[in-house]
Amino acid sequence: MDAPTTARTLDQPVVDDGIRWLNFFNGRVLSAEDLRVDHEAIQRAREQLGRGLGGGVLSGLGVEEAASSSVPRPVLSVKPGLAFNNTGEAIELGREVTVGLVRVDAPTDTTGSTFAACDVVLAGTTGLGAYVLTVGPADADQGKAPVAGLGNDAASCNTAYSVEGVRFRLFPVSIEADDVAAADLRNRLAYRMFGQEDPQLLGFVRDPFGAIDGEYGELDALQHACFETDVALAIVFWQPGEGIRFVDKWSVRRRATPAPSSMSHASPMLDRRLADAEARYLQFQDHVGDLFRAASDPASIQATTAFRFLPPAGIVPLPTPTSYANFFRGLKYREPVYIEGAHVPGLLQEALSYPAIDAGAGEAMWLYVVRENAQRPRFRRPIFDIGLGRFDMIREAVLGPIAGLRSSAFAGIGSEIIGGPRPIPAQSAMTPSCVIFTTGHLRYRGDARFDLAYYDFANYAEID
């Protein structure tokens, strides 16, 4: 657009392309065209608010495989919720619905189809298996309104209401045939969407004076090319004859974020990157939770099998006190140490600004066990309980909570009194249920703090 030839003066209203609001006054004759102008003004004002909030999900719209789903007829369940697309349109689902991925009368053979970059997946088609489920705005005419002045002629424009609603679509994600059966497929698809290796995202660190905030990651590319007015809800992996393997929400789901404020530099506090970091953490928690629920032997799960990348911080379930050793087998980590629960929110929040952990690059990690998660209630014995009974009480009270954790802070004590660390019984009330890992780039949080940590759950300050 050419720049105006005449400069505007101060205090001069600039109304080019402004919203035209209908001026109401007594005696004005209103036509259908006038009411349409007023409706369009309201719609544009709503979109201004929507663009200010930014595109993404505000609440709800969770996706999971429906109870009625089967291998030949996969069905998803979508929870009610509210989102805004990038153009500011509100997308609201008022009640839970189920979405069938194929028509009942459509063929579902196993022959693969070749998709163009933005082909919407039609009922009965097949592909290599990975798709992005999106929700977008839709409307439908409803009812007929009474008319006057048309005689007995039929009126074609007397629709009573135009009802706003939503519609769902699937878009295929490019994937190699050899990767379909890969154990870490879900993780790699997610980090393609996050833009883990996108030069645009890496440019902020490599060339801070040349980087600007813009699109990065495969999700941005797919949305820009294929579904500008939709909001992505999940990656679904399904194939006819095999059913749904996984539904991964957080690989593509993002909270609503406004547009970048800087036009010339990459911002270190860009809300979009923080939203991606939150999604990266939540995606891992969903993924690892699904793995442990589906495994016949959860203690045998190894991170290097299912994860090419890990978030800079995450929480892993502990089916047994020492199962962390198998989960992190092949990775470089320090043995778990205790931290107070007061550290956890800040630890996880600080981790959001750090890059993901490359599981194949030998990056070091810290492991922590939360004191409150591992400590069992203390039971005092009678004062006359002395001798070996008294010694047993002390051993249980002081050494019990750290047994089985190879913390350097307690290894000497355990060896001196009871001959070294001993396994915690699987059903013990003091068995911790989870372990926290963080990237080694984060500062160490295991140092003891005077009057802020329990003596028998503390660690020696060994690291500067």
C-alpha cells in the first residue's frame, strides 16, 4: 500500500478502514442492509478482542479416544471449550461431542494414499497414519422466519437464524513409511511441531542481532499453509485395520498467545515461546503417563527407547524405588538427591526458559526426589523402648527414608551403620512415587539450607 501523500495533523481522526457503527435515532428507517452493517461492526469488534488475546485454546477442548471407538470405526471425544483462531474468530464448543474418523459406509482398506500438502482427510481414505485434528468456525441456517408483503410467493431468504458453531477436520502430517513402527515416533512428531531443530528458532541464540520473532516449527508451517482459520487440538495416529495408536494433545495444542510486540528483534520473553515450553512439559507428562499405564512392567521402561528429546524438566513415576535407574539408562545423570517441595514450582518454572534435552547428545541431568513425596509419618515408640529396639527406631527414622537412593550425602552414614544402602520394600509407605529430572544447565537445587530442610532428608553442599 502506498504511503499517504498528505500528512495527518495532530488530533485529526484517522478512520480509514475503521468500524462503521450504525447511528440510531428516532425516525430513522432501518433496512436489512442497515442491520447487516451493524452485525458486521459487532463481528469486527469481537475479532479485535480475539486478535488481542491471540490464537490458541483458552479452555477445554480436550481430545481423547472415545469409549465407543473400535479398530474399524475409530471415534474421538472432544470436551467443551473455547478457542480463538489467528484472525480473532471465537470457536466455542458448548457440549462434549464424539467425532468419527471414517464414515460407516466408507471403504477402509489398508492401501496407502498419497496426500497433497493440505488435503483434508476424507472419510474412508487412508494414509501413513499421522494427522492433525483441528477445530474451526462453522455456521448453519436454522428455521424459517415469517414474511410479509410477498403475497403467496415463496421466500428464499427467510431463514430465521444463522447459528455459529464448529467443525472438525484432519490434515495429514508427512511421515516416512519406515518410521510408522518406530517406538519414538510420538516424541519425534511432537518435537517437529515444536520446531526443535528449526533454524528460525535457533537463530535467537546464534545470531541475536539478525533474528526476529516469526513462524517456526512444522505446526506453524502447516497452519499457515492449510488451516489459517482453524485451531489445532491434537495429533492423532491411526490406520484402518489397526485403530488409534495414540492421541497427543500437547504436541500441537497451545494456549492463546498474542502477536510479538517487537518488529525488529527477537524477544527473550516472547509469550509464544513460553506457551511452547509449557506445552513441551505437558506433552511429556501425558506421554510418559500413557507409557506407564500401558506397560505390563512399568519398571522396565527406558527413556532412550521412547524419547528422542526430553523437556528441560519433567516428573517420572517410580513403580519401584530404583526404577529410575532403568528409565534413565544410557543417559548421563547424577544420582537422586532430596529437595524440599518448596523448590519444585520455581524449579519447573525456571526450566521453561531452557532448551530441550537431546537424549542422544550425552547431556547431563540432575535427578531429585521431593522430601514430602518420600517421607512417611513418624511413629514414636515408648520411652522405655531401649537397646536394640531403640537402635531400630533410630535406624528407621533416620536412614529409612533414604534407603535405596544412592545419594552421596548419605552413602557414608548408611555404610557405617547398616552396611550400605538397602532396598526399600516395594509396599513401604516411605517409597517415593516420582523423581524429577532437569537439564544440567539448570543450577543445582540439592544443597542443604539451614532451618529450611529436614536434617535426615538433607544433602551435603558439594557443588558450587
